[in-house]
Amino acid sequence: MKNLSIAVVALLVVFGALFWRKVQRVSSENLSGEVKDDKNSIHILDPRDVVKAPNILERRTQNQLEKIKWDRSQRKIGLSTYPIPIVNHEAILEFEIATTGACFPGDANAIAMELKSSPSHKVLATLESLSGDGKSLSWDLPKTFFSAGKAGHEFRLPVSSDPVQYAFYLCTADSSDTSCRSKTVKDINEIFTEHIQKNPQAGKELRNIFFQYFILDERGLTAFADTPKGAQRFEDLKKYLQERRSSEKKMDEVIGLTKKNTQTLASLPFQFDGKKLKVELPEYRPEACAKSQKTQGRPGQ
């Protein structure tokens, strides 16, 4: 009997607590019928009042699919992306410019001829924004470049998720020049012909000798892995930029400039060793011819 009394008392306590919580909830309602925020109350949300949050997983999957699409387009065009250190939203670009032995006169010989004819000129290296969305930088190569065979410089450019189109130039320039873009673009064989024929104007004109197009964004530096030929690759480049939602401002002008400079100068593509971007300037060296002949004479070559 005693145990039954205890059970009855316990039930009354439980029902009393539930009734008290109900009274608290009703009293918390305001005149508009809204329920005041109560951390102890249970809120049942009306599905019509629920705001659908973005599906993070779906968004990530979409971004991954976009990148896969971009990579596929890059391979089709022959573009390679090199990872570049980024500090405080600035890409750190380490460039090394070096002469390399070849069995033919090349860029280094053309520059040397130009400077010999016009000793007051300098060799200027520039990184120049092609679409006007980025920043342009310049660097005067040291006069010891040809004797040392190489020179290096660090450039820093702002970077974001949006791709910006740039060009790396080497040109002959006046002492106060900071830009190569407006300089004359002429086939290197024409330059050699002028000097060999002792044209009195040879070397007087300021000229671009080297050109490489590249795209810069937070993924890295993207450039041609070879020397593109034919108009279709430049049309594919334009489509790729549109896929990347690059600014279409001056797009046709930029693609036209890139095509003209690339096909006329036929400069060697960047080489990347994991740290530096190497710019190679071919220079005629007899030993390179001997090495080339030895390689060609091997069985199976």
C-alpha cells in the first residue's frame, strides 16, 4: 500500500511539471501570436518558414567539375599550369634568363648584334598586363648578362581567382624605357639579314626579341608548353578564357597581339624547375653542332 502511494505521488509530480511547462509556454506568447525565444522550449518550424541554405557539397562538386573542364581545355590547347608561391595575395615570380647553346643563331645573337650597333640601348625585361586588368613591371638586364650567361629577378604581381592575361617581353630599349609592348616585332631572320648586309639602320630601331604569353590566377601561372602554330589554337585559347569567365574587355585585341608576337618571334616556352621560370635564349655555339651531329648519328635516331 505504501509503495502504491509513492507511485501515485510520483505521477502527480510528473503531470504537474508538464502542466507548469505548458503554462510557461502559453504565457510566453505575445499578442501577435508569436512565441518568444525560450531556450528551454521546443520550437517546431513551419516548412514554409525554412530558408534553404546552399548545398555546400553540391557547390564543391560543381567547382571540382569546373576545374576538370578547365584542365581538359588546357590540355587541348597545350597549356601548362605551374604552381607559384602566393604571399599576401601576391604571386612571387622568380625568373631566370639564360643563354643556351644551339647549332643556329638565336635570340641571344640577335640581341648582341642590336646592342653592338647601338651601344646606348639596353635590354629590358617586362611583365605587362595585356587586358588592362593587372599590373605591369620592368627590369633592366645587367650589362654583365652576356659574359655571365644568365641573370635572375623576382617579380611580384597581385593575384586572385579571376585569370589575368600577361606577357613577358625582352626588348631593346632606351635608357628611360619601362615598356616593351609598343616596340617593333620583326622576324629574327630579318634582323640577322640587316646586320649581315650592314644596313646602316640595323639596330637603330627598338625591337622585341622575346615574347611569352601567360595567364595568372590563384591556381598558378599558365603558359604554352610549346610554340603554338596555326590560328585554331588561338581560337581555342579565346574559348578557354571565356570558360574561365575572364574579362572580355579587349579580348580580340589581346588574342590578336598574342598570335602575332608568338608566331613572329617563335620564342622558346618557359621552363619550370619547381622554383624558377627559366627563359632560354638560343646562342650559336660550335660545340652544340658537334653534339647535335653525334646525337643524329646514333642508331635508331
